[in-house]
Amino acid sequence: MTIEINAAIKSAMLDQAESCFPNESCGFIIGSYAAGVAKGDYYIPCDNDHGHNQQRRFLIDPMAYQLAEDTADANGQSIISIVHSHPDHPDQPSEFDRLHAWPGLSYIIIAVFAGRVRSYRSWQLSDDRSEFHQEVINLGD
């Protein structure tokens, strides 16, 4: 799978990742699927509601998830990606990420070191949930 994001999505998710540092940021990309490409239309930032260790974990309130899903549905769209940052860690999924991810969604992970974005990559969990596969991220209009 390939995921396509626009400059506004890229800017919003990277800015949020830096502003939340040293905690993990999180949010959703809303868009649609066509011909093997998940095309993002906009980004919805979320609060990290993890109560104990926001520097290593994120938690999106179920009501925020429902609101994002309802907003997408109302416009004939879907949540195509869950985005989160890894403060002072690489942009690779952790074992915790694997255990809590769902097949069929893209997961963009942003590596933020010393408050600055270093890199970001997208991943998709295999159907058997055993591993992530890296996806191509295209920057579109």
C-alpha cells in the first residue's frame, strides 16, 4: 500500500510532534482509498490521554476516535492512518505498537530527537498481526 499526504497534513503532524515533545503526539489522517493508494485529505490532531507515561505511550480517547470516524463517515471518507511520534526513538514500530495496532490501517511514526523531527515513515500491520511492513509515503497536492 502507498499513502499519499499533502503539505498541510505533513506540516500539521510534524508541527504537533515537535510541540508535544518530550511526550508522544497522536492524531488521525482522514481520506479515501483508490487503486491501492490511501489518499489523505486532512489531519485531526488528538490529545495524548495516556495517564502515566506520555513519553513512551499514547492513548486516544475513544470519544475522539468516534468523533473522527463519524466526521469521516459523514463525508464518505475513512480514517486511513493513525499518526504518533516516538520521542528520542526511531520511526520504527515498537512491540507495544504491534500489539495494539489493527491490520488495514496505516501507522505513520515520527521520530523526534531533542525536540526536532528527524524522520517519519508509514507502516501497515500484516493480516496475521505478526509484523509491520513499511509503506511508501508520497507527498501530493
